[in-house]
Amino acid sequence: MKTVSSIALALVAFALLAGARPGVAQAATDCLSCHADAGMQDGSGHSVSVDAQKFHSSIHGSLKCGDCHTAIKDYPHPDRATPVKCDSCHAGEAAGLIGSVHGDGAEHPCTSCHGDAHSIFPKEDPRSAVYPLNVPRTCSSCHGDEGMAKKHGLVSVYPLYIDSIHGFALSKEGLLVAANCQSCHGSHHILSHKDPQSRTYKANIPKTCGSCHAGITADYEGGVHGKAVAKGHLDAPVCSDCHTAHAILQPTEAAFRTQSTPICGSCHKEKFSTYRDTFHSQLGALGGYVETARCWDCHGAHDVLPASDPRSPIAPANLVATCGRCHAGANVSFVQYQPHANARNRKLNPALYFIRLFMNLLLASVLTFFVIHTVLWLIRSRYDQIKRRPAEGGKNA
């Protein structure tokens, strides 16, 4: 292995032979005459070799080494060079990092995302660490690491993302337009989801998702949920409340359909409890039938509107058409069915309340009668057994 100190004199000699002047930064070819050696190490045993081919084809390939390593003025240079300040050229990006979750330069140096400093390629280059197809893998070096997740109290999100609809489109189909980490979180000015300026702050999520899903976002903003969020009611759901943030499933998948109703029920608890009593729910819960009606089959998925709105699929004038999507031949009488009837609420549904009360009393009465009948029958049977024993004993004598 060669070390910096062992070739110091060679560097000076090379510089003099090349006509270089002391104190002037040398071209990359000068430095690479030593640093292109794969076995090059500093005094501490750290590699200081540079892949010459990658460097020349990198985004920094046209620069002189001294443009970045500004502290190196003369040869031989110190065994350990001072850290490079990327912000001397990339002031805008450096400003974005200030205050971001990655603002700690010691823990998150530029190279942790962009890769080796001597082989950084443009983001449009497939070799780049921040090329769209490579971004999830780059971020996973920290966010897929269990140790890092525990240290910062984070969830290891990479496995969730890579199995999601976005991750599948990116990694399996190679779709560059599929959302990656940067699409939602940004690149340099990444803020905590608790920060109102963050792209992933709850009130900003519809706009973030809308950068790709413009049509769906327009529908959402016209619905009751979107209007509520726009007014500052952050208890109303946004995209990530229903679809999650990273483990996003295809809406047509059975797994999504089966979990969609409990998701709605997490807010609409009373409606969810009445839905569970219906044929639709029991068909899905007990029969395992995926295609049974879920909340969004009737209410809509994104442009959810109240029944008083004539555009709503559950508006009285639209019920026949809504139910008719599953129930061919549905008519006015058919849609009198109440999918959220509450048999326990006397004020809202008095007839249903008393019918339920009558049926429960009838059931309790029948069960009580048969329990009493069974107990009396057992007593009478036992009495007859005891009564027959003396008679049978006398006959035997």
C-alpha cells in the first residue's frame, strides 16, 4: 500500500517537471497521477484513491482538485486534508439544509445522499445516487436501518414503501414518474411532518399528493373532507389517513377493500357500528366476500358529499342509480332500505326500536320458557326414578 507521505517528494518533482508554480492549485490529472492508485491510503489507513474514469465523467470532472480542496496550496500537502465545503458552490442547496431534519452536517454530509464525492453524477444520470430509480435505495441506507430508526425514534419505512404501489411501479416497472421519497418529502429542505411548512404536514398533504394526482385532488377538495381541511379542521382526513403514507395499496386489491371500512369507522364510529349490523358488513366479515358494498361504494371515494347535495350518490334522487350498480332492477321501493338504521335509537327509528325490543323480548321469553321446561323436566324425571326404585326392590325380594 502506498501512503501520502511516501510519495510526497514524487509529487513535488512531478509538479516541477510539469512547470507548475508553488501555491497554485493543480489540475485533476496532476493529482490523479498518485490518487488514481487503488491502493492509495493516508497515514491512518483510510483510502484516498480516486476512480479516474468515474471522476472524469462525473459532474465535477471538469474542475481542478484545488477548486474543492481549497486548503491545499502547496506540495507535499498535509496527510489529512481539511473537509470540503460544498456550500462554496452550492449555496442554494446549503441554505435549504439549514433547519431541515438533515441540517446536521456532521451526521448528514452531502455525500451521504449524493455518494462518493469524486463520482457524483447529474440526477438525470442512471448512475446517480439521486436518480429517481435509485432514490429509495439511497434513502434506505439510513431509513431502512433498524439501528438508525431506533436512534431517532423513526419507523423503518423502506420495506413498507418498496412493497407499496409506488415502490412497485418504481422498482419493478421502472416508471420514473412514480413517487419516490423526494417526490413527497423534498430534497434538501426536508422538514418534520409536525412543521406547518413541511410538505408532509397534514394540511399540506393534499397539495403534495396533488402534484401527481391532480384530478383526484380536485375531487377531494370539492368534497366535505377537503373543505373541512381547507378551513383548518385537521381532524378531517387527508390522503395519508386513508391510504397511509408509505404502505399504499392498489385500491382494487382485496387487502385495501377489506381495511377501508374500518378506516372510515375510525372517525365515523356511530355509522360504522350500524354498518356492522347490516347484510353488507356481515357478508364481508363472516362470508369473506370482498365485493360487498363498502363505505366508498355508496358515498364516493374522494368527492364525498352530504345527502343534501344533489350531486351526491346518496342524494334521494340518485339512490336508485347508486344501488343499481350492484343490484340490477333496483327501484324506489328497494332503496327504502336503511343501511345505517340504528335499532337502538328510539328517537331516530321508533318503529325499528320497538320491533327490535319485541323480538328481543320474544327471544328471551322463548329461551326462558324452554329453560324452565327443561329444568322441570329433569326434576320430574329424577323424581320418577326415585319413586320407581322401592317398587323394583320389592319385586326383586
